[in-house]
Amino acid sequence: MTEQPELPGQPWWRGAAIYQIYPRSFQDTNGDGVGDLAGITRRLDHVASLGVDAIWISPFFTSPMRDFGYDVSDYCGIDPIFGTLADFDALVARAHELGLKVILDQIYAHTSDLHPWFAESRSSRSNPKQDWYVWADPKADGTPPTNWQSVFGGPAWTWDGRRRQYYMHTFLKEQPQLNLHNRAVQDAVLGVARFWLQRGVDGFRLDALNHAMHDPLLRDNPPAPDTGKVRTRPFDFQIKRYSQSHPDMVGFIERLRALCDEFGAIHTVAEVGGDDAEAERKAYTEGEGRLDSSYGFDFLYAPELTPEFVVDVIARWEEGHGWPSWAFENHDAPRAVSRWCARTDMARFARMKMALLAALRGNIIVYQGEELGLEQDDIPFELLKDPEAIANWPLTLSRDGARTPMPWRNQPLGEFTTGDPWLPLSPANLARAVAEQEDDAASLLNLTRSLLSLRNSHPALRLGALENCRTEGALLSFMRIAGGERIACRFNLGPDPVETPGNAEGRTVLMQVNEAEPARMQGYSALFLLAD
């Protein structure tokens, strides 16, 4: 069982550690090379052993898989490749037995073009769902109604000969944009949320939420200033002022919050990225009637990790503006050890990185395999599955490299499948398999368990304020404070040792990572000190 700390008056999710599962790549039980719900259930003991509070499962709904589940054709169905509703119910039951909450992805910005709603909407301009999606007439010369661009490349509009109109899609053309301004559409997706809440889920991660409402006046986006950064897509040349981020989204959020409150302590966390992400994250989470938390791409897409960058990101979430969630890795971003350090330093860096994540104020999200220190796999073009990487090859680093199967054992198929895996497993990551680390007291896997146990055991780390952020060269330090408990957290984000003046008098060493000492921080090390 996962041991939960005593947190009087606090909801279960506050300060939680959440483990993200990408179901295609976690565990296959039927030999088809694709992970499934039964596989997740089989491996939940591993997840619970980490000391996390909840699992977040990426989409497993019925889908043609053009974007691997983020193009939904039935919100209340399980895609056969993943199993059945009975498999889902068994998963929830087992997770709850182990003390794990279950959080599901919800995708309200768009559906698949094979969804029955879209089939009806595109059939005419007079059907009951004619305005359930974003339709618009062409300009006089037949070109799209606005200059909006798709995230994955090309215009955000596709012509439909049946309606003789364009429909909007922020991502693939197979992902038509829902018109969430329409209250009937809101009612429909809230009905989806109710369906899963009635099946016992404990929360929702809301995908691309700020993409879900557009400017009804269909105004063109202004050009983005040239910052000198390489721009690989037309999407990068615009400020997305009108194609997303409409302020009416807050009204829908309040409706969703009211629904969730009918079911008790349901956790809601939004993914929010883009030009105004900081302001939107705060707007979506401020006040009792909105979402619990949100996260952005600050760390996920950062090319390097420096003390100054960490302090800057933390400062954007001052107390009183919602509750943050943090992730260094997920299914949409390259593995952090491949972005932030030299290959020769990966093992040490992964340990320090996990310590830093465990020390942050807010909820923390651990992506599957992060507890093993997995690196980004190099997938050759002919094996790519990621539509964004294929469309922008070779300028966009493939998301597939962070989606390769979970290595459970150091053998050719990693004990992930008995068939042909949907993505290959690399020798480098097989060497980091769970079985290789399980009995090694010094492994990253066991360090992760110790760090999450430390976080759960100390209110200052799980719930406390974060104060006195300081940087000096490669050193980062801050205090976590709750009640009378004060914990100093120190990190060396560089590869070289650094002498630190002063001593630890009046402080108890709680944990040392990579031989850190109060007077000398080794390269990529971390230290937790409790004030006596």
C-alpha cells in the first residue's frame, strides 16, 4: 500500500506526486506489441512502491490513432487495442486497493474527424450539430478565413466539400476543433466527464485546454517578433492572440469544477502552453470555483537547466495565484537527461534532477521511466510514428524518443511484450531496466523511493512555502517552510564540485544525493538540511 501522510484539512491532491503512464508503452499483455489496460494493472505494484499518490493515464479512448489517442472518436469507449471497460474498471479497483488515485486525460479542444459528432456536423449547414465545430466561409478568393496556423505545420483550416466551408484544426486536419463556445457542446463534454466520474476516477488532466476556445470574430493573428530563435514551423511566426486563449474559457472551467465538486475531492489539472500561458494558468486556477492546478512547458522544452532559470520559473508562481504542477518530462517532450547534461553525466544528473523535482512547491509529475533515468531514444525516420516529427523532419525532435516501451528487464524485448513492439527498445535503456535497479540500494529507482518518502514525511516539502531562492554560479538553494519546520534545499546544477562556505551547525542532514556535503557540493548533487 502507498502510505499517505497525515494532512489535516488538506485535499489528497495538494502536494501530490503523480505518475504519468503512457499506455501504449507501459506493458503489453496480449503480444500485439502495444501496451494495454491489463498491463497497467499488472504493473501497479511497481508504481505504488514508488510512494506516489496517483496515476495519470494518457488517452486510451476509441480512436483511429492519427495522433495516438488524442484524436478521439468515442469519448466513453475503450479502444480495442487497449482493452475493454471491464479492464478499466479492474484497473481502477486495483489502483484504489493500492492507495493510488486515478487521473484521466480529457481532450475537449477537438475530436477525431471520425467522431459521430463531426460526421453529423459536416453533413449540412442545417443539422442539429451544424455549429458543434468551428466552421467558416472562405475569403472571396477561396483562401482560408484567417491566417491561423496549425501546431503540426500548415494552415489551421481544411476545406470540406460537403459544407463548402473550412473547418478549423489546431493540430492535425484529422482533429477538427470543437466549438466550445456552444453551450450544447459544453453539455456534451461535461456528460463525458460525468461518465468517467461515475466509474470511480479521481481526477482529470485537461489537454491543451487554452486551445479549446477561439475568437468568434475570426481575426488574424499578428506576427510574432523575431527573437533570433530558430523557427521551424509557420505556427512559430505568429502571436496566437485570436486562434486560442479566449477569456470565455473561464466560464466553462467553472461549470466543470461544479460538476467535479458533486463527486467530492476530484483533482483537476490543466495543460496550458503558449504566448499567454502564465496569465492563463493563474486565471484557470484562482479561486474556489476553478481548477486545482495547471502546468506549462517551462521545464519540458527548456534546452538547459540553470539555477537562474529555475528561480525565474518558480517566481512566476508566487503564493496566492493557484497551485502549480511541475514536470521535467512527459510524452510530448524529449527526455530531460538528453537535453540537460552530457551523456557521460547522465547517471549523476538524473539523481540530482529527481531530488530537485521532489523539493519543488506544488504537485510533481514523474513520467514513466523517469525513475529509471531513461534517455531519449534515437528513432530512425523509417520507424517514426509521431505525425509532428514526420511532418517537420528533421527539424523537430521526435516525441517517439520519449515514448519507447518501458524496460522491465534487461532482455531484447524488455519484458514489455512477447510480440513486435510498436517502437524499438534501445540497449542503453534496457540496461536501466527495473529489474537491474530493484535490488541495488544505490540505484536511481531506490533513490526515487527515498526522495518521495522524504517529501511525504515532511509537511515543509509537501505543502510548505518556498522562500529565499538564491543562486551562485551553478548552486541553487531555497528554503521549504511549514509551521515550525524549515528545510534547506541545496543543489549543484553543474558537473564540477563547488565549495560552500559555512557549516551545518543547528541543522540535521536529512538526505545527501551524490556525496553532497554542507561545505562541498559535488557535481550534480543535492542536500536536504532540517533546521533543529
